[in-house]
Amino acid sequence: MGAMADSSFDIVSKVDKMEADNAVNQAQKEVAQRYDFKGVGASIEWSGEKLLLKASAEERVKAVLEVLESKMIKRGISLRSLDTGAPYASGKEFRIEVGLKNGISSEDAKKVSKIIRDEGPKSVKAQIQGDELRVTSKSRDDLQATMALLKGKDLDIALQFVNFR
């Protein structure tokens, strides 16, 4: 690399599917074993790309969600990666749908690049590329500072920093 070459990293928002599956399997086991879930039709299943949580009462389906969330956190998946709907009644049961957010929406990408532009080191440039961002600078220290800046922000999406070079 020449002296003038830029360093860069990518900002992505991705959920590791294997870890998500592991979390779901563990949650299913706990729901099946716990006494307070007996006889209330409590379950967690994949339904296409989403998870479908069911139980016969609203507070039970919320308890199923708590189990799922705790397993996700244990597997290193941020709750910001979950797109959790409100409980709704369907026939005699209550349901909650949980989607996994993958990719950064253009709205969120604009938000992140504005933070970098307004508050980041001057040498740092952010470029939106599809559902991720490429961040470049001549200074690796400035890139590190930008990561720290974004980690300190309370964004409603989970960000990962990858391909640092």
C-alpha cells in the first residue's frame, strides 16, 4: 500500500442466522420445560422469515418473548436486531411476530452518515452502498474514533463494523 492509500471499514447490520437458530432452539426447549407454560399452548416457530410466538393469554405470549429475547442476548444478538410486533389476538390465542432486521434501511443509512459528517473527524468520508456503508479515511485513528462515536450513539439498529483495512 502506498503512503496515500485510504483505510476503510464497512458498517453493516446483519444477524447471524446460525446463532439465531441456536437461540430459537434454546428458547423452544425452555418453553417446553417450564411449568408456567404447561397447558397454555405456548410455542415459538419459524414462519417464513419471521418467528411466530403463540400462547393462550397475552401475558403468557409476552413471557415467551422474554425467553426468546434472553436467549438472543446470550448468543450475542442485539435486541435492536429484532423487529417485534405488538401482541394480537387470533381466534383463542395471542400471537407476537418477530422479524430479524438485516441490512441498514436507506433512512437509517442517511442518519448514520449524517452523524459521521456532523460529529466525526473531518478526514472521514461515509458512502452509502446498498444496505451498508463504506467509511474511509487516510487516518486509521480517525476511523477508530468514528467507530467509538457510533458505538456511543443510541441508534435503534444494531451496527457491526467489518472489513477494517
